[in-house]
Amino acid sequence: MIRSIPLHHSAPLQLPLFASSCTGAAHSVQFRLKPQGKRAPGSSSSSSQEVFSETKQGGVKICTVSAFGRRDQDRVLEQEAPENLDTGPMLKVVPGQAFPLGVSEVDNGINFAIFSQHATAVTICLSFNERIDDRTLEFKLDPDDNRTGDIWHICIQDLPRKNVLYGYRIDGPQGWHHGHRFDDSIVLLDPYAKFVEGRRYFGGENKSSGFLGTYDFDSLPFDWGDDYKLPNILEKDLVIYEMNVRAFTADESSGLASSIRGSYLGVIEKIPHLLELGVNAVELLPVFEFDELEFQRHPNPRNHMINTWGYSTINFFAPMSRYASAGGGPLNASREFKEMVKALHGAGIEVILDVVYNHTNEADDVYPYTTSFRGIDNKVYYMLDLRNNGQFLNFSGCGNTLNCNHPVVMELILDSLRHWVVEYHVDGFRFDLASVLCRGPDGAPLSAPPLIRAISKDAILSRCKIIAEPWDCGGLYLVGRFPNWDRWAEWNGIYRDDIRKFIKGDCGMKGSFATRVSGSSDLYKVNNRKPYHGINFVIAHDGFTLRDLVSYNVKHNNANGEGGNDGCNDNFSWNCGFEGETEDANIRALRSRQMKNFHLALMTSQGTPMMLMGDEYGHTRYGNNNSYGHDTALNHFLWGQLEARKRDHFRFFSEVIKFRRKHPHLFSRENFLGENDITWHESNWDNPESKFLAYTLHDGNGEDVYLAFNAHDYFVSVSLPSPPTNRKWFRVVDTNLESPQDFVLDGIRGIGSTYNLAPYSSILLKAKLENELL
């Protein structure tokens, strides 16, 4: 039943109600609405919207009747309207259907459906303007006619097939101690909205702009092309590049037009760089709609910052609209995202999304930010401590934790993932703080989490790479123990720490280093898991960049406004003798060697390597290891610095990646190394003072590779093993040498029986025939 209709067009508005497949006879309802700025006598004063009472007052005549034909009378609202007002649209309303959730086009109109178990009143708000305001059209849903189970729904005919904004006002129990947070003064975003309209420009001045759903049933389907195909790269062959869509091209040094800098289209323009680097998969920091100005909602020490990483999801279906070019909005963002995926796939590069299902943007009860889930049904969508006044459980470190294994929330997440695969053709997902997904509604860890299992077994997601960040902020650390159904890969945080410790020269790390570079069989050799289920990384978006890892002993995060209390304290870094930037040639040379040592170890390890955007030229954040809030050169890819280091640092990084990809039989094995696959040239395993390790990888055809890493501060004279029959050792890599001698693709001949390995350096030798090309 329609209980209230606020003003949208300040003129007579007619809404004939008609019979559909739903039960009920057709009726005609005519409304003559008051002009904007005047309140109908007897209406509620609790809202800024125009709401008419159901009494006869001030010239308004109301004859009460069921809006869906449950009575024989009509309800008529009449009031004189000024002569200069335009006539509003003709709309027809029927109860609608419960599925699918969100907005769908049906035979008899546009259907809206939203879940709320505990709501007592639901009102849909429609606008043809750019925002919800006092010209909004509202329909209050009748719980008898517009509710099926816990789903509220309505179908409206004669709405435009695109360019309509919508949201919901939802009311319900007010008992916070029972977990409820209803507030019907707030217009809420539909969790199933496929497009989200907010401000148009990243970091724009309209900080108070709300976020509303919209839809498009008018545009033609995206043309993926007749020759389009998915790359379908084997997991064992992936080389992942973690990157931020905006930061990749936002800087003026990108050379792109200002209209596409920081956009999906900007990424397309820089695909040649990715190909030159040699990576074959990009892992995009969050691209779901998020509010980059969330830190500026109230006075606080962080209100000078802009959320540029995006780990604060507003909606799980809509691409970040402010990554569209030229402020194009949500529909253009969707199309341009597809263009980006199509272009990357055309270049043989897969697209993996970093997804945040562990929490949302709605914060906590101290500084609540109600945009969607909190106001729709807080008790369902979030983990709550109902024994402690219904407070939020916080395993995400961001104030709230999504109730991922509740059946409704689980289906929302699955529907979201399927949407990105079917609609946007993405190739996989990396799940932020994935241990949260392993917790029950009370936060207790689950041995067989329903959501993790459902993702593993889902038919649509079966072709996808699925990667867990196997820890959360509540201490559930599951590296090597993540419930995986032999499908899930994991960010190997133990690899990161052990590689850092050994390369910088910590004692007692040789055995651990050997375990990590050979595939972490102690973690992943169980059931049918493979080496590639370990995602090896030394550097990721959070923490030091590679250059900062060798330039700073401690974090320098004062610019974040949190008094240096944010960011990890256990960086396992070494500044090589001086904290921060220096002109000392010896320190700079040592840092260069160390960066190359890390990269060589990463790209020659068994497992799936991942590197961070910018490390290929040595990007620095000047010791800030938690730069999430800086939409500046601190995070932006600096293309001028890339050009300055193209012939040395970048060249080395690119050549090592390509060498790995050219030798999958050595570095990208399907199975864990056996005794015939590797020879350790070591008899000093138990000596904690030993910081040297050498080994040979065998491929069975005599094309062996010898690797040695010296983390001592002195030269080590290495006795080389004999090369395979009829072959000689050729030096491909020596990180102590300057470019171009640090990497020589065809190899340097004349390697004898010993090699004098410099302090903090590493080598790679290739066995080959005298005239053989690598």
C-alpha cells in the first residue's frame, strides 16, 4: 500500500495503478502535489521530504484505499498547483517480485527488491535529478503486499530504463543493545546496486555527496569482439603485478591527457609498460565503489588524507565510478572497466581483483557512517557481540566485521563474485583479510567455513584464481593452514619475512631461506596442493616499498596523522648504513645490490611470484609503510623516474622476470621439488653464522641453473659444481656488477671451477652448450 508520496515534480502527478500477473484489480490514483517548499498540513515534520497525511486538511482530500486493488474505492489527493509547473510522468505500480534482488527489468516494468529481516517499514526513493532531495518520489511499501518472507519488493512501470537514481528509507526496532541501527531519515544504497552514483571526480569538493543506486537497461551489451578470448594462464605460470588503478597514471609524468589520468582508460595506455616488464597478471587494489573522502566526515587527525587504496567498500557490485575518465560517472566507469579488461586480455595479461568482503565503509558506533548495510539490517550484515550491548566485533581493524557466513551475506558475496566474472570477465580474486571469512557470526573460527567452501565449489568461479590473505586483525593467522579445498592459494607471509631476514644478513636463516625458495613444502605440500598455491612476495602495497626496505630501519609515518602508531613495526628491513636518502655512493650501490638480490630470489623461487607497482624503478615513500591516505607522488607511479632508470634498474628487473617465464620447467613447476630436481651445495646447515647458500636446479635435459646467495659482509670463494655433460657454466646474473653486466641474456663464458662472490650479492649461472642461445 502506498502510504506516502513526497514531491518529485512540483506539479500534478498521475499514477494509474493497474493489474499485472500479481493479484488485485486495477485502480486509478491521481495526485496533485503541493509545490516545492510548502508542506501539506498534517504531514510529518520529521523529514525534509513532502509527505501528505491521510486526513482531509488544508484543501487536501484523501480517500483511503488499497493501492493494489484490495478495495473498490480510489484514493485521490487533490490540491491546486501553480499554473507554471510542469506535468510529471505517468507511473503505474504493482507489488512486484522478490527475486532477483536489486533492480531488474521485468515484463511489466522495473522491479526493485531488497532484503531486510528486521525492518518494519521500507520506502523506496526515486529521483531523476543528481541527488535525493525535496523533489524525490517515495513509495512506502505495504508489508502485506510488498513483502515476501524477508524480501521487500515493488514494480514500477513507465520509469525510464536508465538515469534514475534510487535508494531506500528503512525503519525498524530501535534497540541498539539488540544489534539494530535503523534510521529512516537516511536514504540507503541498495547492496545489489550494479551502478553507484556519487561525486563524479576523485577527491572532489562535494564531500557530503550521498551514494545512490542507478541502473541501465537501455544500452547495448558491451562488444567483447569476435576474436576475444580469455588468457587462461596456468596458475603455475603467473607473474603477478600488484597495482593501484588510479596511482598508476594519476601523476602528470604519465604523459596522458588530464581527462584519463588515474582512470581505467589510463591503464590501457600503459599496457606496453606491463609487457616490457614481463608480467602476465595484474592484481588491482580495490575497484569496488568506495568513498575516498571518508576520513573527512568529521574532525580527526586523519582528515587531511584521501583514501587512495580503497579498502573501505561501499558496494560489492559497482566499479569505482570515479575511475571513469573525465568524470563520466558510473555507467561510463562500467564500460571503461570492460574496455580495460578487454585490452589487458588482448595483451595476454590476466586481471585479478583485490576484494574486501571482511568489512565495509560504515565504521563503528563511535563515528558511524550509515550508507547501506548498517541501516538495512545491521543485525544480519555484521558480527555483533550481543552479550555486550550489541557492539560491533572488529576483526578487520576498521570498526566492523561483515557477517560473512550468515546465509544471506554469503549469498551476497557469491552473487558479487559471479557478477564480476560473468559481467566483467575478471580472472580471479585476492581476498583481503580472508581469515575473517573463516569466522562464524560470533567471531569464532570455523574449521569448514561455508563461504570458503561455496567459493571453492562454485561452477562459475571454477575457472578463477582465488587467493587468500590468510590472516586478520583478530589474530587468526592461517598461513599454510587456510581451509582451501585444494583450490585456494595464499599470500605467503612467512616467505616474505624469511626472505627479508636472510637477504639482509640475519643469523640462522639459511635453512628457512632454502625452504622458501624451494616452494615452502612445509606449508603447502598437503593433500593436492601445489607450489603455486603459495603466492611469494617480498613487497606488497602495505609496508615498505622495495627501495624503502633497503633504506630505512624504522617506519616514518608521521604524515598519516596517527602519531606514528599505524603501520607494521616488524619490517625486517635494513637501511644499509644510513637512515633514508643519501648521496653516499657505497651505500647507494649496496642498496641497489640488495634490491636486485630480493628480486632474483623472488623470481627464481618455486611458487607464484608477486611484485609491487613501482618497484621496477625503485619507488620510495620515504619510509612511510602505511601510505593508504596519500593521493600524491608518495603513491603515484612516477614515470619520469622510470625513464631515468630504464637502462639499469628497470632493465634488470624486466630481464629476470622474462628469464623466469622462459624457463618454466625450472621455476614454475607443477609439483614440489624432488631429490632429482635440486642439489643443495651445502654441508653447513646447522651453523647459525652461515649466511651463504648455493644450489642447482635440474631440468632433466642438462639445462641446469646454479644459484648462490651471499648475505655475508665479505667475499666468499665459491667452489662450483661440475656442469652437466657437454655443457659449460655461463654467467647470466651477478648482482654486484653494474648494468648491463648484471644481467647478460646469452651468458658470459669462461666461468672456471670457482667464483668469487661479492658481499651481499647473488649469481645465476646457466649450463648450456658452447654456441647455444638462452
